[in-house]
Amino acid sequence: MKILFVSLGCDKNLVDSEEMLGDLTQAGYEITDDETAAEAAVVNTCCFINDAKKESIETILELAQRRTDGQLRALIVTGCLAQRYSRDILQEIPEVDAVIGTTAQETLLQTLEEVIGRDPAAEEGGSRKEKDRALVRLNDLRKMPRTDAKRVLTTANGYGYLRIAEGCSKHCTYCVIPSIRGSYRSIPMESVLSTAQELAGQGVRELILVAQETTVYGTDLYGKKMLPELLHRLGQIEGIRWIRLLYCYPEEITPELVQTMRDEPKVLHYIDMPIQHASDDILKKMGRRTNRKELEEIVGLLRKEIPDICIRTTLISGFPGETEKDHKTLMSFVRRMKFERLGVFAYSREEGTPAAKMVGQIPAPVKRKRRKELMLLQQEIAFKKARRMKGRTVEAIIEGRIVGEDVYTARTYMDAPGVDGTLFIETRRELMSGDFVTVKITGSDQYDLVGVIAD
């Protein structure tokens, strides 16, 4: 049987998808990206913000029509939307045969076989009309992440995501993650290292460490932060060349971690550090655990110890109660810090969160206006930084080739896949995705760089 598998949302979700794909392929199912050839479909959903929720629902509805038409024998929804809105999904979209929550995804194979085994499509025109026949798989959110899954890598070009923990215990007032992913649960270090070895064996050269928060790794299992130790041990794995850190909360960044990033050869001088705001009042309302002064000190420490550090951060504009003064404070902070990489989200009012009930909700046009102002400011900063790269020599990993041209796309240590810029390399040399090359930067085009292979 051919299965269409759609993975939406973040890279943590992608790891879930790769584990479920592993279950399906080991059981003999064939994965296809051709909707017309698929006999069943699985949608791994996201619902972190409204836009992600909308994308998930639209994808399910599109496939529900194929289920109604009898082209699909099964339609299964997994992931965050399934965890958060299982009852609503089954009531509003009767074509869905099963929902599987975030801690029950190892039941996909059994669930799929149960749905196919009863197959009501022939009797009901492809639509499940008896809602009580839907399968619901929701496990305790305290359940530990899987450690025995055999993943099917969907990332090409030499990189792979290494999940080191699940859930979050921060409880920021705008965030639904603890309610759909549970509290923070580190994956035992030996299991993480074993997975990393397997990824290296599959050709992964760049490990990208992910979790809802990577910086507190190990505190629940070992009683202390173990990320520096984990980085040292990952650095010993043969075949791994780059190790990239994402989702580092600023208040948890220790001098030991900074020193490890500085001294461990394979750990890139790149850090993804979401700060969300710089107004002390807004940070407090968000439930964040830093203030502006502390944020400036953390950025200063990183840049002092690692002069070529590339800092990526994310911000939220239009949080409830944000005044024009708060917004100007954030603009001033961005102008002063000059982050190498920065993204901005307009605040998304998520039901069930404390922030959703706060007074002073900001009108959508104001949120969009403030977001645009921040992005224009960052654009100016980023373009200048890109121009200053001219003449530098950097290592890069090849991602692909532009069809019909002697130009390859690549990433430097400053660029995480999917969120940062691209390096365009002009060369007649034959290169493969995942190759590492030394490149001399000859110019820039807005966020992106242009270069040639260095002699």
C-alpha cells in the first residue's frame, strides 16, 4: 500500500515524522508524494500559532475530499493539532479516521492497520459517518520520548536533526507547548549518542541539535546541565563535521557552554537564542526570565568569547499591553545589538494561554505595522553585515546546483537550513550535496552571499 505522508511545522515535528516513516517502511508500506497514487494519508500537524493551525486544517480538508471520493482508504491526523483539538477534528471533519497525539505516535502502524482492516469506505462513500468509530490515541504527556525508532531521513544535503529532549517546563504566557508536548524530558545521553552515530552512518555531516529548549538538557535526568558534556561527546563521532545549536534560552546560557562552543572544534560559532522582547514590562508579562540588561550581558559574553559568533533570535511584536514606548525600546535594542539573524512574529492569541485573557490586546494592523518596522530595521543591519563579508574565506556545505548553470547553493556556519541565507558559488567543478568546500566571498545580494571556490 502506498502512503502519502505530510509533515508540517517545526524541525522537532520533522523528527517525529521521520520516526513514523521508519515504522511504516519497516512494515513494508511504500511512501509516495503523489496524492493521486496514495491509498492512505497521514498528516503530522502543527498548531503553534494561528498560521500553522490554518495550514494544518487546510491540508486535512484537502485530503478529506479525497477520502470522501473513495480515493483514500484511510486518513490519519497526528501531531500537535491532533493532541490539542482531537475532539474538534473528529466532529468537524468526519472523513478523518483516527487522531494520534504527540506522545502516541508509535501507535501509527497499529492504528493504520485497524482503519484499513475495517475500511467503511465502500459502505459510506469514503466518509466515516459514525463518529464513535474513529480511533483516538492520546497518551500521558509525561511519557518519555522514543529511543528505539529507526528514522527515515527526509533531509538531504548532509544534515540531520538530533532531538535531545521533549516538552517544555517554562510556561511562557503566550505558549501552548507544555499543554500539547508536556513538561521537559531529556533523552538519556547514551540514546542521543546512539542516534547521532546512526545519523553519521547515513551520511549526515552536520548535526543540528533541537528541543523545545536545548540549554537545560540533562537537568531532569542528571541534576545538572549536561549540554556541554553532550557536545564534547558528539564531537568525537567520526563522520560528523559540524554541530549546530538551536533553541538556546538566554537565561540558561552558562560560561561553561560558551567555552565549549568556543573550544570544541566541531561546534559551530552559531547560536539560535529566542529572546522575544526587550522591554522589561513585556518580558515580565510574557513570563520570560530575563530583562533587557541581562540580555545585553549575555550577548556581550558571547561576542567577547567568540568574536565571530553568529547570533540568531526571534521576537514577538504586538504582545498584549505592548505600548508604543515598549515597541521603541525593542527597536532600540535591535539597533544596538545588531543581531546577525533575526525573525519577528506578530503575536498570535492562543486559546488556553494566560496571554489570551490579558487586557490590552493589540489590533492586528498595529501588530503587523510593528512587525514590519522591526523587519525593515533588521534588513538594514543584515544587508550591511552581508556586504562586510566580502573578501572573507569561509567553509560551506553544498546544498544543490541551479539547473542549467555553473552555480551551486550552499550554507556557511552562519546559516541554518530553511531559516537563514544562501551562499551562491560559481564554479565548473563537479560537487555533490553534502560536500564541504572553502569559499572566498566576492559579494552579496541582500541577505545572500556570492563566492568562488578558494585556491
